[in-house]
Amino acid sequence: MIPEQPTTPPPPPKRRGFDWRTALVPGLIGGGSIVVVFGVLGWLVATNDNWPRIRAQFFNPDHMLAALPRVAWGFLTNMQVWLIAMACIGVWALVLAVVRSLRGAWFAPFRLMVMLYIDIFRGLPALLLVILFGFGIPALRIPGLPNSGLFWGGVAMVLCYSAYVCEIYRSGIDSVHEGQRAAARALGLSEWQIMVYAILPQALRNVLPSLMNIIVALQKDVALLSVIGVRDAVREAQIYTANTFNYSSLVVAAGLFLLATIPMARLADWVTARDRARRLQQAG
Amino acid sequence: MSDRIDTFRRLTTGALAALALGIGAAQAQETGTPDDARLINPGFLTVGTSDPVYPPWMLNDSPESGEGFENALVYALAEEMGFAREQVQWVRLTFEQIIAPGDKPFDFAINQVSVTPARAEVVGFSQVYYQSDKAVIALPGSPVIGAASFADLRGARWGAAIGTTDLAYLENVLGATDVAVYDDQVGVFQAMQAGQIDATVAALPTALFATAVQIPEASIVAILPPDAGDSGHGLLFQHGNPLIEWVDAALGRLIEAGTVQEMVTTWLVADPTLPIISE
């Protein structure tokens, strides 16, 4: 039986007029608290008795300008090592991850080797690896091998970061649904073909944001090579500081690193956002 | 209740005022004595040095022993200023901590710090107490062996430790390029043994110790003259420290009396048969 319809429809919800309070209050609170917090911090710094001395030692424009050419020159070294290491890590870690994810019984020893590799190189501090490789291997004086600290320090960075990146790749590979593998096998693809054509394209896409994160971290860790005599931006800044006891050169180096990493961070955000939009579109 | 607090307040204020007066009076009377209120820890002379310290500047990593050039100098200086031996207190720091901005935890530091005009803008220095020649250190088979001029030396691959004036010497006096820079002298020697650099320079006393103990396979190849732009080693103070005048006067008396020169010959003797390259 159909219930009796009400004779008058319920009144439409009251239309809300423009409410200045809801529109402005959050903005006012946000802006006000920013002004208060940063104002207090700024006031604490500026009224500190030592502030003029700190400013002269850390933010001296003359010293910054004087240090800039050498620090920038050192930063070029950072950039070169970073780009080359990034390419090597991308390839080497992928090889490791693929080997670790292969399923045939014959691959067991290789899987074990990759596991040991990751345990060792992810378990050791990068600084220790850089010192061991940078000073240790050249000291063996093996004929035919280069003995430059830059080369072996770069090798140490690649080996170390590959262990991390391998695990990221592997998490990406594991995140691809088992059904994809089954479907590819049903099409008659071999183990290798499944990996190359079905799994990896989806896996890499899934881990792109994490990879961007590692790339930013690598860019800063190149500075570790300074301990084995590579004159990167940080070392050039330290040299300037040691000569003049003025720290403005370190601030210059910090600025250069930020100039390079902040765009990277925004790029990572953008890639993540685009990826998210793509998935949501697919799901809808 | 509030009365009691008021009384308490009045008492403390009075005590504080009396204390302040007392300090003022002490300051007026005792400037230039071991109880000088301008000292970090009045009654003591607090001296900073690095950790570890190396011979021959200080022997056995033990500043308190007074054995070694720099600690012997500090004890002589303390005596000249009226401090007893037990009134000298040592603070062990890294070089970075010694030069770091902010309040320094010592009256002065002694750590073979070279006096330069740029450094003098941010820290205080005493007069120079020692100026060292530079020594070229290399392993057998290095291309610098047998060098006769700066031009011969220039082509070698050089390394130096950060924080020393050795790097400035290599670049400005010798004209070497692409000098590799390490965290400390040990790093320099590691690189030398790894064949990554051909040679390094160091202050002659440091070089004598290094080639005798740290890296006996290496030897001093040549002596180079001091850098004209490097005035030599001085005591390091916080910038504007009012003690500088007092310490500096005492140091000046020791230098004039020949005490410092005596210590140089006692602790920092050089082998006179080394070849000298001066241009």
C-alpha cells in the first residue's frame, strides 16, 4: 500500500547567505597565528645579544660573495656526481630488484646474493662505505683500476643507494596484483616477458614518488664524498670557513642545495598529484 | 604571607646588590691577578686545545703533563701571569668548536692556529709565538723527490688537511691547482698511501713527528720558506675578550726573555740537513 503523500512539500532548506564570519575567520586565525609565531621568533633572534655577531659571521654579504665562485664550482661537482650516480643507481637497482623477484627455483642462489647485498649495503652507514671504498680500494693498488677518490666514492654511493632503491622497486613489483601475473601467463608469456611487459611498467609507475624522494636524498648525500678529498660545495665552503672563520660560505652552500632540491620536491609533489588524478580517473 | 614574601624580596634584592657591589670591588682590585673576574672561571686559567693533540706540540695527548711545546708554553705563561700550575684547567675541543661563533668555554685556546687578518675579524689573537717553515712530505717514488724549484713541485698531485694553512700555502705560494682537501692529517696520509696524491706540506714540527711515527715510510723531501701572508701561530681568544692585553703582555715578556725560543729548541728541533727550496 502506498503511503499517503503529504499535501505540501517540505520547505526547501533555507538558503544560506554569504557569511563573512565563516569566510574570514579561518583566514584571520591562520594569518594572525603566522604573524604572531614568526614575529615572536624573529623578535627573539633580533633582540638576542649575540645576534649582530652571528649575523656578521653567518650572513655577511661580502663573505658570501667572495665564497660564491668556489662554492658554486664545487656544486657543479655535486651535480655531476649526482646525475651520473642517479643513472647508475636506476639501472643497477632495477637489475637487483628483478633478480630478487624472479620466481624460478634455478634463481635461488641469485635471490640469496641480492638479499645479502641489500643486507650489507643497506646496513652500513654511507659515510663508512665512502671511506672504505675511497681510501681502501685504491690502497690495494690493483693495476688497471682507477684510483681516484671521486670514482670510488661515486661507486660507494651507487652501491649503497641501489640497496634502498632495489627495495623500493621490489615493493612496486609486489604491489602489482597477482592477477596481472596470472593473466600474462595465460597469454603464454615467459617469466621474463611477464616481468618486462606486465609487471615492471605498472610497478615503476607505483613507486615514482618514492623514487623522487630518494633522488633528493642522494643529491644531498653526495656531500659525503668530501671526506675522501673531493672538493664539493660543502668542502669548498668549509675551506672558506677554515681560512676566514666566517660561516657565510656555508650559508651560500645551503642556498645552492635548496635551489636544487626545492624544485625537485615540487616536481615530486606534481608527479604524485598527477598519478593520483590518473588513478582516481581510472577508478571512476 | 605577602608581608613575608616582601621581606624575602627585600632581603634577596639587598643581597644581590651587595653581591654586585662586591664583584665590582673585586674587579677593580684584582684585574690582572688569578682572581680576575674577567676570567671564564676566576681563580683558574682555562685553556682550550684540540682533542687529540699531537706531538711535538703536546706529547702523549696529555696537555696536563707540560711536556711538549705548546703546553710547556702555557704553563710558563700561567706562571708569568701569577697562576700556580694547578690553576691551569684544560678544555678539550675540536678545531671546529674552537673557531665556532658564540661564547667560548675558555680564556684562550692554543692549537697551532695561524693568525690572519680575515680570522682576526671574528676572533681575538695574541701576538705570534711561533712561525714554522713548511715541509714537503712524500712517499718513496713520488715525483716531488729530487725537485729543485717550485715549478718542479707544482706539477704533482697535492693534498692537505682542512683548517690548516697548508692548503692556502699550496695554492697561493706554490701555485698548485686541484689540491685535494681532507678532514685531517690522517686522511691526507691515507690518500697518500692509496696513491691518490703525490705529496703534502705541513708545518715542519708536525712533519717531523708524522714521518717519525704516523707514516714512517714517508720522509721529508724538502723545506719551504714560510708564507709571507701567514704571520704564524697565535693564541686564540673570543673576539673582544678583555683578557687579551694581559695575556699578550705576559707572552711578550716570555718572548723577550728568550723563553719561547728555548722551548722551540727543546721541543721543535729540525733536522738541519734537509734540502731547502725557496722559489
